[in-house]
Amino acid sequence: MPYCVQCGTSVGASDQFCAKCGARQPGGPPPGAVPPPRPGDFMSGVSNRNAALLCYIPMVGWIASIVVLASERFRRETGVRFHAFQGLYLFVAWLMVEWVISPALYFSDYGFGFPLHRVASRILQLLIFAAWIVMIIKVSHDETYKLPIIGELAERSVSEQRT
């Protein structure tokens, strides 16, 4: 069993710092290294940035968002959880345009001869798709960007889970 190089307290073989005195230990993983995979948690080898990026893939990012939120690996990673919630809420906004707003607009412009519902729903879909692309770019540059309304909901969801 290894011991601390400064105070002599026993430390784990993969510990970077001594729990008693805080001294850096030789042989620990380098800073920023991804921990080795644990059995049963396939997300343990995924970096925080890659997990956040996966949450913004248009139309399928909701699956990655749910996996990130359910994964033990990201239980305490508030930044990644924020992106998972924001990606999930973006998909919910997409569904609301598809299932609620577009049909409501369809019935509201019935009889005018101009397909207003198609134009309006396509503009809303384009805005949501653009938000996905912007978020992919922001996350790939390690920037945290809070979308209007959706970002506030995501931030609130993360803070509610911490308490």
C-alpha cells in the first residue's frame, strides 16, 4: 500500500492528493484525465465536453440527455447536467411546435388559401435547429451559453436537483 510522500499517511494507488495534508502524490493520474471505466457504467469513459455535445445533436440528442442525467458519472457535474437539461428542453420545444403549435395554426388559417401554418411552423423549427447548432459550437469551444427561457429552465432544474 502506498503512503503520502509528505506526511506518511496511507493513500490509494490512484490518488492524486493526500486526504490528510493535500500534498500531490506521484503516480496519480494526470490532471484532466478521464477516470478508468467502472463496470456497468459505459459513460465513464466519455469526457464532459463530449457528453454535453451529444445532448445537442438535433432530433436524437434527447436520448443522450436522458443517459447523461441517469449516469452516475455525471451525477455531480453541474455543467454537463445543465447542457443535458437544455438539450432536452430544446427537443421538447421542437415537439411542441410539431404537435401543438403547427396544428393550432393549421386550424386558425383554414379558409384563407395561404398555408400560414406551414410557414410559421417552419420558421419556429428553423429557430430551434439554429439553437441546436449554436449550442454545438458553444460547447465545442467550452463556452456555457444559456438560451433564453430554455436556459433558465435548465438552470433551475440543475439547482433543484442539488438540494
